[in-house]
Amino acid sequence: MNTIHQFASIAKNLSGTSASLADLAYNYKSVAPRTALDDAHIDVLVAEAEGMIAAANALKSVEYEPTPEPDPDPE
């Protein structure tokens, strides 16, 4: 199975997310302070990231179970 395209897509999306987080950090430091709404959004991002980490780690425990071929002559 060729999974390189899926991993490349995930890596590209994570790179974009990392850049957005860096932009936010710059804005909070140099442009305007965080608001309570910003803090709530950050909490949501952290929860989603923790869920993604759990899902990624769970991939390591997925066992291969090929789908059986359908019976061509079911009777």
C-alpha cells in the first residue's frame, strides 16, 4: 500500500497550521494582547491537537485484517 501521499498531505497541513500558530504568537506579542475569546479558541486547538495525537498513536496498534472477497455465487 502506498501511503506516502497521505503522509505528505498531513505534513503539508501541519506545516500550514504551524505557520498560523507562529503568526498568532507574533500578533499576541507585538500587535494586541489575547482576549478571553482567544484563550477559549486556544483551548479548543489544544483539545483537538491532543485528540489528533491520540489518533496518530492509535494507528500504531491497528492490526491488518484484509476484507474477505465477496462470494461470487451466493446461494
